Amino acid sequence: MRAFGPVIAVLVALLLVASSVMFTVDQRQNAIVFQFEEVKDVITKPGLHFKWPLIQKVRLFDMRILAYDDAEPLRFLTQGNRPVLVDSFIRWRIVDVKQYFVSVRGDELEATRRLRQTISGALRDEFGARTVHDVVSGERDAVMGRVREKADQDLRRIGVEIVDVRLKRVDLPQEVSESVYRRMEAERKRIANELRSTGAAESERIRADADRQREVILAEAYRDAQRVKGDGDARAAATYAQAFSRDAEFYAFYRSMEAYRSTFRGRADLLLLEPSSDFFRYLKDPGGRAGGKK
Amino acid sequence: MSLNDPNWGRGSRGPGGNQGPPDLDELWRNFNRKLNDLFGGRRGGGGDIPPMPPSGRMLGGGAGVLVALVVVIWLASGFYVVDAASRGVVLTFGKFSEITDPGLRWRMPFPIQSHEVVNLSQVRTLEVGYRNSVKTKVLKESLMLTDDENIVDLQFAVQYVVTDAQAWLFNNRRPEEVAMLTAEAAMREIIGKSKMDAILYEGQDNIANQAQVLMQQILDNYKTGISLSRVTIQNAQPPEQVQAAFDDAVKAGQDRERQKNEGQAYANDVIPRARGAAARLTQEAEGYKARVVANAEGEASRFRQVLTEYSKAPAITRERIYIETLQSVLSSTSKILVDTRASGNLLYLPLDKLMQQSGVSGLTESQASQRSSDAALPIDPGPRSRDSLRNRERGER
């Protein structure tokens, strides 16, 4: 029991020594070993490492891909002075810890400030050379690619790699949005009117077509009917002619008689007669000579 | 270098370390032996234990037990559980050393090894443009600009699983946030290349697929270890400000269909009717033809028959027909017999009056016409009859 105190003391001393001599570098990290504030060594391999106690200090850096996301969207002017609000995010990581430390004192805030300056400048250039439609649709990739390249080139000097620059939101400012809404509304109205009027036109066309068909059908039917009737008339005429031409004189007489009969057939027909006609020849003279042969 | 390497302490001790007090050396060896005893059972290999000084055994007493206890607790802190859905990732001094399967696992305790557990089966969901329910929109996220410079209100969800625990842990800071940013950026890019109508009405699946492909590409570029399982568009609609106009346009489309149908209905009404009327015309014409031809044939036949008889006795037949005809004509009509030679040209006939009377009496007599026409000589007491009688008398005189 008496020896217990020294044992503890020795253990604590050992731990103290160990902790000031050894350090671990995580899988996600790189480290810089400083000797009197001077960069002595850069450690890129994870694991257990050693340093001199007291005179050497270690600083760890996160080597994962980091995100920088603007809190507020940036306002850029595109071609034709149309403003857009752009919200982009940047994926970056430290590739050269020494350079990084020398340039920005290893301060992430300072680094992101530099990132933001460089990238918003590059974006401003790219947006200024393009129309809204280009940046929203056609050339989005190109914008992102070129900004990334430019920024990457620039920021290598501070030991940072730009993995990706991505446009998240490209929106129109509020006052422009309102006019877009109005335009959308007008456009829909146009479409609606077009639909309605083409509907009416289509309907009218169908009706007119139906009317035309009706006319055609009736006219053709009338034509065919007349043909049939004409045919009948012709055959009747032929029949009459054939029969009556046997004795044309008798036909004239016979037909006249029939015509008389059907012409004078009511009390309303008033005949003013002379008793000199053949019919009345016996009226005055029983010999029958008075009327006709006077 | 590992802690158990017998040389590990040499470098750190430095030049001053060799001049350390002798009992420190001994204590160290003692501690090492105890440690090796404990490790020995597990590791199956004892260290090279130097012969122990007698004083070491004295130290072994109560303090030894206490130290052993601390060591046991320290070692026990190396146990951890990996559940069935997960994998453990073990780091040795911060360096990745292995991936462990589910179960109760042991790693070397604290400063030496550490572990992290990553769930590989859990389907993680990102909600973009809304939270919890589609009704609680986040307009800042959901309003997007389309190719034709319209604005669309779109909510979508992304489901993903982590397939590579190592990549998930080591390559990105806050990978969940990365996934969210990527999802939004990719969807906006696809929407920016699509037309409003395609987004709203037909192409939603297509857009979701394209967005998924793009998201996966970006995430692979970041080496996040994420595998997307689904991107679903929950809701795509025009912004509230213009909703009414869009609804009206949809209604207009239906109106158009309605009008077309009405037109078609009219056509379906008119054309069959016309066909019916046409059929009637045709049939009537056929009927007419049949009638006319039959009439002609009938009359011709009658004439021929009469002619046959007539040719046998022409004079008498002609006379008979003539008289018969005149009889039937005169018996049914009103007549005035005027002997022009007797009365000269001074005869006055009030023709219009006569016509009037015959018209009036014609009306009253129409019922009796049948009877009177049969009679050879009408003996009606009407004024016209009297007139005609008078005329006759006059004629006879």
C-alpha cells in the first residue's frame, strides 16, 4: 500500500508524457507539425504520430469535402439587364494544408470568404454574358463548369480544390416574378380562348359538314327519284303511243269524250248551248235534220 | 508502430530517458507484466517477462488489484454492438482499419481504437419543398423556374440508402446536408430544362427519373456512398397566383371536347334523317313510276279493247259514245239552251248572277247531286231550273 502512491504518480506522468509526444491523425484529417510557429512537417497519413513535446505543436485540418452555401441568394444581372437571384453552393476541400495554412492562417471562415469572392465574381461574369433562359436551362452546365474551373485555378493558390460549383436556385426577383405570373396568366387565357374557339370552330365544321351531307343526300335522292319518274313517264308515253297510234282519229274522238266527261262534271259548270249541235238534232225535228244539217 | 511494440517508447524517451531513476524502470516492467498477463489470455502470446525483483511482488498486493480493475474496465469499454441493419467501422489511431459485421464486437479501447456505426438498411428520406405534409409548403424551395420561363410549384421526395459506410463517413462533412443540397440543385436543373406543360401534365415520371440520374451522378462525384432508391414528385402545380387561370385552361379543353361532341351529336341527328328522307324520295319515285306505267298500260289496254269493238261497227259505236258522253256531261251540269236565230243578238244573260245562283244552289244541292245527276231531266224547284224551263219554253216557241 505504501508503494501505491508512486505507482499512480508514475502512471499519470507516463500518460502526460505520452499525450505530449504522441498524437493521432484521423482518416478525415491532415496535420501540420509546427516547431516554434514554423511549419516543420505535413502529415497526410492517418494514424499515430510523434512529435517533440513542448517545442512542437500540431494542428489538424478537416480534409473532407466541405460545403459552402450562401445564406442569402446573390443578385446578378444577365444580358439585357434582367436581374436574377442566384443561390449556389460550393463543394471544396483542402488539398494542400501547408499552402492553405500559409494563405488563410487555416481559418475556414477566411477561406470561405475568399471562396465566395472568387466564385461570385466568376458567376457575375458568366451571368452577365448570358440570358436568363441560358442560365436557367441551356447553359447551366457550362456556367457551372466554367465557374468551377476558374475558381479552381484561382483557389489552388490557397491550397483549396473546388470540387463542384452548383447553381441551386436561379430565381427571378419578386417584382419580376409578379410580371411572370401575369404573363403566365395571359398565356393561359390565350390557350383557354384558343381551345374554346377551336372547339366552336370544330363544332361548326362538323355541323356544316353534316348539313352539306344532308343537302347532298337529298339532292342525289331527288335526282334519282326524278330519273325513276322520268323513266316511268317515258314508258307510259311509249305504251300510250303504241296503243293510240293504231287509230289516231278514233283516239282523238275517244279521248275528247273522256275529257268532256271529266271537264264538265258539276252544277257549277254552266253551259250556254245552241240547239243547233248534233246532239240536239232531234230536239226540234224528229227526223233529225234540224240540228246538224241545217 | 503499435503500443505493444517493445521499441515504441525508445524514441520518445529521448536522451534524458536513459538517466531516469532505476525504480521507474522496475515499476514499468512490473506494469508491463500485469498488462501482458491480462492480454496474454486473449492474445495467446505472453511478452518476454524479465525476472522479477522481490520488491515487485510486494507491490502486487491491494494496489495491483485496483490497477487490474481499472484495466478491466478500460478494456471493457471496447465492447460495442452493431445492429443487424448496420456495419461498424473501426479506426485505429484515427486510421481506418476494418469494417465489422453485426453482433457484439470488441475493439481496442479508447485511445487506440474507436468505432462508428453506420446504418446501411435504413431508407432515409429528404423532403424538398415541403415538410411532413405536402400542405405545409416551403415556397422558397418549391417555386422553380422552367425552360419557358414560367414558375412551377413542385414538391418532391428523395429516398436513399447508404451503401458505402466508409465513403459516407470519410469523404464529406455532413453528408445528409450534401444530399439535400444536391437533390434541390439537380431537380432545379432538370426543371430548368423542361417545359411547364410537360412538368404539370404528362412528363412527371420522366422528370423524376432524369433528376434521379443527375443526383446520383453528382453524389457519386462527391463520393458520398449514397445510393438513391427513389425520387418521387409529390405534387406539381402552377403557383397559387395563377392557379385559377390554369384551371380555366383545363376547363376550356373540356369545353372544346363538349362542343365537338355537340357538333357530332347534331351531325348524328341530321344525316340519318336526311338518309331517311332520301329513302322516302326514292321509294315515292318508284311508286310513281309503277303507278304511271300501270295506268298507261291499263288505259292502253282499255283503248285497244274499245278500238277492237269500234272497228267492227265504227259509225254506231261513235254515235253511241258521243251521245252517252254528252248525256252524262249535260245531265250533271247547269245549262242554258239558247236558240240564237230566234232571239237574235238582244238576248240578255245575267251571267254573273246565274253563276252566283248556281254556286249557292250547288252548295245546297251537293248532297243531292247523286240523285239529281241520275235523273235524265232535273225537275228541281230552284230558280235556275225555272229559268232553264223558261228558256226551254222560249226555245220551243
